[in-house]
Amino acid sequence: MRIAVMGAGAVGCYYGGMLARAGHAVVLVGRPQHVAAIERDGLLLDTQTFREHVALEAGTDAGGVAGAQLVLCCVKSTDTAAAAAAMAPHLAANAIILSLQNGVDNADRLQALLGREVLPAVVYVAAEMAGPGHVRHRGRGELVIGPSPQGAELARMFAAAGVPVQVSDNVAGALWAKLIINCAYNALSAITQLPYGRIVEGAGVDQVMRDIVAECLAVAQAEGVTLPGDIHQAVADIVRTMPGQLSSTAQDLARGKRSEIDHLNGYVLRRGEALGIATPVNRVLHALVRLLENHH
């Protein structure tokens, strides 16, 4: 299959690399320093079980999505609108578009901007760009996608590439579960620049995380979202499966880049205000990360 990855950061490079390794024709659309390294040496896919250079196409122009049968949109939530505008003229009429992004509303935003169906996906992977054209995988890697006529085919294709996929008819609940996990960890990791395993060892942190989750749950319930499973257990499980992971928000702040905090704790804050639900802990975390962004 011809596959394009719009936004070849850690998530885009990991999934694009795994699909290319499985024999698909993959093109990554990313930043110049990564593209130059990938064109020269291939993508260095550095996982828990193997480390190899994977040959694939890479470019900086959104025209790279032309002719792709599957487009993975992996840009930051802050760049969703710009990515939609850049991709729109080049998308094939029959292309399947999958949003592999943080936050709960990116697929809806893309769908509105593109005027065509976009499938939401929930991404559970610990990955980071360790250098130009070098993605380091620290754990997990599964996807949850919504039902669609292509769902079973996509699940088979990803599974054959070493990426487990669950097709769920409650993808909204799965997206909210991921949002809540991000709200619990990302800002704390960003403010302290500590990985998840170190954060949870801090005095009083467990109660702070319970407060964050309680606020998020109150908003989710008011939105009519049914969360799958035990969210407190899911939050606790993350530190077991990804103890060495620095959050994407922490990585953004360390690089002096704008983070997705407006689409994480900031989203819960805005929805809480609209629904008349107080979210003071999420408000503080959002304000602190924004201060640190501006300080950089």
C-alpha cells in the first residue's frame, strides 16, 4: 500500500517506519533536518527489540501525500488546521485518512476542514526523536481505531507490520481515556522535566494525579462520554509500561517549542467552563506550562 505520513515526528516516524519495514511504500512529510538525514541514511528505527535503518521516501512538502491510499495525520494538535490546508489539494479521492494525534477533537476538526471522513485513532506509544532521522521506541505501540468499512483491513495491515490494532465502537471513550492519561502525566513531566517513573515517586503526587483524573472524569461524564475500563488503573498502568518516558509536552518545552497543552489540560478547562464544572488543578497545570512556554 502507498502510505503517507503527515507530520513525521516521533509518532509518525515510528508507525511509518514499522509499515515501511513491512514492505509498504511509505513517504514521510516532516521537518528539513529529519528529511535530510532520512534521505541520506534511511530512518533509524531504534526499538526495544531491534535497531535498523529503514529505507523510505521523505520530503518537506505536503504534496508528498499525493497518490497515497492511506494518510496518517501525526501533526501536533496546534498544527491540525495548517496540515489540513496543506494536504487538501493533494489528497486522492479514495484515500483513507487516519488521525494519530493527542486530544479528543482532531479527527472532527480535520473532517470539518477537509469536508470528508477522517477516522480517529488512539495512540499508545512511547517514542521520541533521539536525533535527526532517528526515532527511539521506549514501549507499547498499539492503536485503537473507530469502526469503518476499511477497519478490518487496516487492522490486518497494521498487525502484519507489528502494530496491534483494536477496532472499537467507543473510540470517543478511548480518546477521552488517553486524554485523561495525558492530563495526569504530561504537564507534571513538562514542569519537572522528569520521566513518569520519577514523577510518581514524589511526595503528594499520587493525590494530585487523582485530583486531575477526578476533574477530567466530571467533565467527560457531563459530555456524555462512557469511559472504557477503570481509568484510575489505566493511569497507574502507564508508569509501569513507560517508566522512562518524558512526556511529549516535556520534550516540546525542552526544545523551546510550543506544546499541545491547550488541547490537553486546557481542553478540559475550556469544556469544564462551558459545562459549569470547576477544574482548578487542570487550570493551574495549564497556566504553569503556558508560563514555561513563554519563558523559553
